[in-house]
Amino acid sequence: MRLISHASYQPKLLFGLVLVILGWVLICQAHAAANQNQPAVRLSNSSITQIKLTDWLFIQTQNDIKDLPTLEQQPASTWRKVTRKDTQVIGVKDMWLRFSIYSPDDFQTRILALDNPLLDSIVLYHKINGSLVASTQMGDSLAFENRPLQSNTFLFPFALKPGETHQFLLKIDSNGSLNLPLVLWSPNDLTQVIETQNLNHGLQIGFLVAIGVFSLFIALASGSFSFSYYSGYVLSLALLMATIYGVSFRYLWPDWPHIQNVIIPFIIPMVMGFNLMFTEKVLLLKYHNLQMLRACRILAAISFALAFILPFISYRIAIQLLIYFVTLVCVILTIFAAMQVWAGQRNARLYGFGRVTLLISCIFSAGIYLGIFDINIALQTPIMLGVTLEVITMAAVLAIRYNDERKAKLRIQQQALEQAERLRVTREESLKAEAESNERLEQMVQERTLELEITLRELNEVNQKLTEQNTIDSLTGVKNRSVFDRRLIAEGRISRRQQTPMALLMLDIDKFKNINDQYGHLAGDHTLQIIAHSLSENLKRPTDLVSRFGGEEFAIILPNTDEDGAMQVAEIIRKAIEVLNIKWDSHDIPLTVSIGISVAIVDSDDHPTILLDQADKALYLAKRGGRNKVCLYSAESEAS
């Protein structure tokens, strides 16, 4: 029985093995069909912990696919493997990528990392064995808190169970570079790499910030434009690096993603503008080459203008313009440095080394960005290294120049001290000689002092007499015409400044010619003297001025006097002269006067002269109206 049972058991065993093999083949075929002939990344315990997914990445060749259902309707033939040219473009819309990961027999936890913090929008669809289990949207067009893991780069964690096939579909929209460093990490290794990367980024950014702040403090303390421009250049570079590394978005403006879209077109021109202004100062172009100076200032003005224009135009166009502009500026500055080295300027050699380093790094980064160079390194790596070396070199140039300026100041101070010492010795000798001279002169001074005092007293008396002769009318004893003219200008300025009225009186003796003809000129002189005395007695204020204007005319200045006051003073004068009892050779001489008045607040330098003319016109009206009258000037009276 045993033999028979054993013999019957063998066909059953073979039949079972055949079924298992057929089932496994069917499962593999279904797995291959589910992946649309796309190879999957097989993971096991022996798999490496860092897998670059470029070789397993496929791209959809059809355009304008907006959603996942439309994508799934596309045939498998529309997918092809990603090439380097596919990721070396500026600006993409509705780009679909996919890759698959398969774990045959191990449970694993992995993290998908996309190390390009400047991508605008990434929609990730996660399928397990053909079924959609999650969709996640990331990108710097969203607030930072929307990321699955709070990191500078885009991270997506997931777990793989044995026998599961995970398919990932990515829809990417971005205005900038499509650089796609897609890597599959184990959590432990990714943590170590991120820590090391963050440390390197922090050291680089911190180094730039420290140099920039230090230079800023030196600039504030010394007032040096060189350190000011260098500080602006380095701090702008620090902000640019922090933005490229994703640090700025995480820590400075995590809730304002729109800033992330304009900060690159803004900060790069600012970096170039400060760099050009720093170049102008450090190469002393003002003293060595005016054409280079003008070129630097024009390029700096263009840079600052671009900083405020490029954020408002297409990001793709802005980036392309910046690539060409930065390369052009680097070439021009390198040429300037070479010319200054050829001219023998001391600082130009080190400066030129920094410029050449930056130019080479810019050329490499621009070539990678535009797809000219097929180098398997990150886009920003060459320019970041070049910028770091250039900043260090410029700091050395600035330090050398600062040291040269310090030594020059010390030399100048030493020369000033030596000159001061020579001056001190010379002064002591001069003081000694002066003391000896003073002793000799003292006796002479004492002898001459008495003579000088006598002479000064005599000169003072003569001056007083001359002053009286120059200011007093010799016949009447009142002020003369020159005093009146000067006083008129002075009182006019006071009236204009204080906005107070000033009055002018023009007085003329009625029928004075008859007195001269009838009684003689001596009688006329006697009459003028009596009238001048009467006028002086009737002017009460010290500021009032009476002067002989010419012939039988007198002029009176009444400061701070309005029309009513001027009319009152004029009437008092007219009446006082009318009652005078003037005798000559026992003859009574009847005497009256006519007075013209003008009053105004002076408003210009020419106004006092106009006021005098108006008083003269008013005097003419008084005479024409019958004499022995007072007439106030007005525009109506002049018209009549």
C-alpha cells in the first residue's frame, strides 16, 4: 500500500509544481503589463541606500495633458525614457514623468527626494499595484507648510511591502530651470546627507553674512564707499545663495510664495550693481581710467534698473536675459582687470584672479543651464564655488587696500608730526626773537604813545568837524541831501522788513523868489535858517529826519507813520511857519509853505524813490491848489 500511495503522490506533486510555476509566470506578466513595459527599480535589503532615478525615469511625449484620467488614456508608446536634454530647458508646462519601484520580498521605508527648491509646482500621484493611493502637491508657488516633510528640498516618504509595485507620476510646471535631481533614499542616509548639506550651506551663507556685516560696520565707522559697496555685494550674494538653496523660503518668507517668484530676477541684478560699484572703487578708476569708470557706472545703472523691471516680466525671459547679462558683465570686468594689471596697478592682479574665477564658473553654470555642457554636476555648483572664491579674493583685495590706506595715513601722520615739530621749534625761535624785539620796541612805544594820543585827539576833532561838514547843511544847520538819500534807503528797508508805513514830506517855501528879489539874498538865507529851526523844533521823535533837499525845498522822513499821523505833523509845521514873525531891516516878511505827503509800506528796493517822487507830485498839487496847503498823494489825485 505504501508503494502504491507513494507512487500516486508523485504525479500530484508534479502537477502542483506546474501550477505554481504557471501562476508565477502569470503574475510576472500581469506585473509587466501593469507597468506598461517600463522597468521598475527592484529594492531589497542588499540594495544601495541612494539610488538616482534618472535611468528609470520616463517622460510623456504628448502635450497639454492637464489631469491624470487624460494621461491614463494615452497609449504606452507615448512614453519614452528621459534624456538629459529633456531636463536642460527653461520653463515647462504640463510635463509628465513616471517611474516604478518594486519590492519583491522585503518591507522597506524610503524617501523620494527632488533637490531643486526653485520648482514652481509638482503634483505627485502615488499608485500601489495600479491603484491611486495619494496625490500630493508641492512647489515654491505654495506656502512652505504644505510640503509633506518640512525640508528645503521636496521630500515624499512612503513604505513598500513585499510584492508591491509602486508607481509615481509627476506633473511639473515651472518657469525656471527643469533641473531634476531625483533620488531614492533610505531615511537614515538621507538624514545624514541633509544634515551635512545644511551644515555646508549654513557655513557658506554664514561666512558671507559675517563678511557682509563686518564690512558694513567698517563702512559705517570709516565712511568708506568701498566697504559699503562690498557689504551690499556680499549680503546680496548671501541672500541669493539662501534663495537657491531654499533657505530663504523656509525661514524668511514661508507664507509668501509670491516673493519666491520675483526674488531671483531682483537679487541677481542687485548683486551685479553692487559688484560694479565696488569695482569702480577698488580699482580706483576715477584716477586711472575715466572710460572704465563711465562704463562701470552705466552698467551699474542698468543693473539696478533691471532689478526693478525683470520681476514684472516673464520669468523665463528674465532668467535668459540675466544669464547673458551676468556673463557679459563678468567678461567686461575681467577685461578691465587685465587692462589694469597691464597698466601695473597693484591690486588689479588679485582682483583679476577673482574675476577670472567667477567668469569661468559663470560660463560653466550657464553652459549647464543652456545644455551646452553635458556635465553630471548640479547647475549651481560651479557658480557657487566661483562666487565663494571671488568673495574671498575681493575681501583680500579690500584688506590690502585698507592696509595700504592705513600705512599712507600713518606716513602722513608721521610727516605731519615732523612738520609740527619743526613748526614748534621755529615758533619758539620766533617767540624768542619777538620777545627781544618787544623789549626794544616797548621803550619806543612808550615814547610814541603820548605823541599818538595827542595826534589822535587832534584827528578826532578834525573827524568830527569833517563829519559835520559832510552831513550838515552849512546854511540851515539841518542834515544835507546826501544824508537824506542814505537815510531814505535805510528807513525803506526797515519799513519793508517790519511792514510798517513810512511817510515823506516835501516842503517848499511859497514865493521864495520874491523874497530874494525884494529883500536880497541875505534876507532869503535868513528866512531859510528860521524855517529850518522851526522844522527841527516841531519834529519830536529822534527817528524823524529833516534835511535841506535843495534851494528853498526841505524833505522830512517820518518812520512808522501812517497817513493821519503824517497829515497831523504837516499841518502843525504849516501853521507854525505861517505865524512866524520874520523881520529884515525893519520889514516884516510874510511867509507860508506848501507841503506834499506820500505814505506807504515799502515793498521793494525801488519803492523809496517812488515814494519820494509821489511826495514831489503831491507838493506840486499843493502849489497848484493855491499854496499854503498840505496835500496827500493818492492815485486819484495824480489822475486828476
